Amino acid sequence: MTMMAAVVAAGMVPALGMSLATVVRGRLFTPAERSYGKVAWLFGAAFIPEGAVPFALADPLRVIPAGIAGGAVTCALTMAFGATVTVPYGGLLAVGDMGRPLLLVLAVALGALVTAATAVVLKSYARKPAPVPVNAPGKVRRKAAAVG
């Protein structure tokens, strides 16, 4: 039952962590990702790991390691706390089937914080393309033409 608790808890973390990251540092995310972050809270709470898929598809080299880091912390804490889950579904919605539910929620919260912090740090140091100078050679400048 402790192993199942670790699986369920780690499955909630990526979506919750990425949702938190969109709230903490919204400028690192596109408007579509920020609006999806509002929905991903529910996915994470219900143990639907697919809530993090849009983020991972947009930036896999930063989002996947962040989810792995948060999931690893959550698994380790869940096992150390001795939390249990008797059903392999539901996430926080199955709180009636959990042993030590407060400790499980604490492990999930800490894992989500690790995921969010890792995602923010990795996205902050992402390489951005250098801006093209106005008078760069080879750059075509067109004058606006009046239509009419």
C-alpha cells in the first residue's frame, strides 16, 4: 500500500507543479500555457498526470526534468512517511482510502514546490534568440505603402 501511495502521489506532482509555476512566474509561459495552468490544478488533484502534457510538449527539455525531480522527492517522502493508498486512482479525491492523508498531502505539496522551482529555474536560463539589429546586413526593410 505504501508503494501505491508513492505512485499516486508522484502522479499528481507534475500537473500541480507546472500549474504553480505558471502562477509564480507567468511571464515564462505563453498565454495559452497560463490559461491551461488554471485547469491543470484539477488534473493534478485527481491524479491525472496528463495535466502536464501540454507543458511537456511545448518545452520537453525543461519540463520533464522538473517533473522527474518533483516526483522523486514526493516518492521518497511518501515512503519515508509511511503513507498508504488502497486504490490506484483518484488522487486527493480518494482521501477516504488513504492512510496518513495529511502526510501524503505534505509530500505532494513539497514535490509540487520542487517541480515548480525547477521549472522556473530551467525556463529562466533558457536560451533566447539574439535580437536582430535594425541595420543588420541582409535584413530587408520595406516601406509601408498606402493602400487605396
